[in-house]
Amino acid sequence: MVSLFRNNDVINFLLLVPYAVILRLYSLITPVAYLPSSDDTIVTTWIFTLISNPFLQSIIAILLVFSHALMINIMANNYRVHRLPTALAGMIYIFLASCIKELQVLTPALIGLTFILIAVFNVFKTYKLTRATPNIFNASFSCALATIIYPPFIVLTIAFFAGFLSMRNFSFKERIQFIIGFGILFWIAGAFLFAYDALNWTFWDYLSVPGIFAGFTTKAGNFWINLGISGLLIIVVLINYYNYMKKKVIDIRKKIDFFYWLLLCAFLSLFLFQPLDAQHYLILAVSLSVFLSMSLLLIKNKVLAELLHLIGLVAVFYFQFT
């Protein structure tokens, strides 16, 4: 399977569809609807009121995961993150976004991640671009839209700001444009909600230091297992920093650094928001999919790469259906 997605052919891209369906088969057999809670925003509640059918949510989730995989593949290949074009990053994203039962559900984070990826594209486009105002505005506006859907995404503004500083001479004027692009959506939404007497400040209920580590002794065993595996994967990509950067030109190195910024912000958010559930792992999925695909390409023994993937698949299906 890994060898199949090593190449960058249209057929391989299309094969991501059945791969996504197979890995999210649990959601089709036992569809579960996401039920908005008091912690969700008005926009999120409205979205899930429109699509309340569990099976429909499962179908939409599969389409979103596949779309994200395509976007990640296009981004990694167009900006030459890999030495050779490949579809591995998309494959690994689908795997990470579907690996546990909790991620088999259509969630606000999965919907919001679409706009985060759009923002990443706009950040990368500004490299050596003379007039980047539209891209800067689009990136911050997309991040704001993602935040309205899933508030913890607000921490990624730090990564986007750092990305612009790295990609270009981020002038004071452009920084103001970035802030305006992020704030204008909240101003419009706030004015609209105020007019209908529906404005509330529940966003601040998300903020709670030290985040998920408050009352850590009461957390379930699965919480620590998932967090431990995520931490192990992050350690792997940190150890391989030199290997990822080796023989890369400066512009590619800057883009790789940006993915590390996304990881850092995801870690930071753990200390700022409470409660956080499994959907928060999707913040890690974008960066990890790129880095782990690079790690697989570094494995010279193709049989070993296939064996690791097979073990991962067996573990996923075991924990999903037991």
C-alpha cells in the first residue's frame, strides 16, 4: 500500500477515496451524529442542526477527509516539500484522521480544518510575492472562519503570523492587514448576532489554564494512551528535523519550519483550552502527515515501510471494532 502511494499519479490520488472509505468504514456501519453542546458556537450549532442525520454526517466526513488529503498532497508537491512528488502525505492524513472511534464522527474541528488548509496555502503563496495583500487577508480571514467553527483554532494565528515573518518581509502595514482580516469576520458576526439579540461571550469559557492538565488524575485510560502515542509521533518528527531539512533549499526549509510552528501551537493549545476532546488531535494531523510521509520515504527498506503500515491498519481496525 505504501509503495502504491509513493508515486504522484492521478490514479493514486483517486485511490485515496476507497482508502478513506475503508478506514472510516466504522462510521458507515455504526454512524454516530455529532450533537452540539453548550460549549459549541452558534455557527457550529446551526451547521449541525442542518445536517443532523448520522449517516449523512458520516458521508460528509469522508468527503472532507478525502478533500483535505488532496489539499495536503497538492501543497506538499507544489512546494516541493518531498524530494519527489508523492501521495503519501494524503494517505497518512487519512490514516491519522480516522484512526480512533472518536475521529470517525463529523466534528467542528474537521470542518474548520478545511479553512486552516486554505490559510496555509495563502501563507505559502506569499513567498517572494511583491503584492501579497489578498493572500494575507485570505489567510487571516480563513483562520477566523475556522475559529468561529472550532474556537481552539485561534492559537494557529501564532503559526500564521510566524509563517508570514519567515516567508517575506512582513511589514507593519501587512501586519495590520492580517489583524483586520482576522477581526473583521468577528465584527460582522458580532454585529449580526447583536441585532438579533443572540450575542454571547461563551468563547471565553474555552480558556482555562492549565487546560486539559487540570484534574489530570481523573482522565480515562484512553486519554493518556492517545496522548502518549501523539507525543511519541511528535518526538519522532523532532528527532528527524535534520533529515527533513537536509539537501533542501531555503524556501522549502521555511515551509518545513512552518509545519513545526503548527505543531508548537497545537501543543500550546493543550495548556489554554478546557475541555478538549479527541477532535483536537486533528490540529496535529496536517503537520504529522507531511513529516511522517517524509519519514517513510527515508526508509530504504520498502518491506519495513509496508510492515509498519500494515501493523498500523491492524491496530486501527482492532480498536475500532472491539
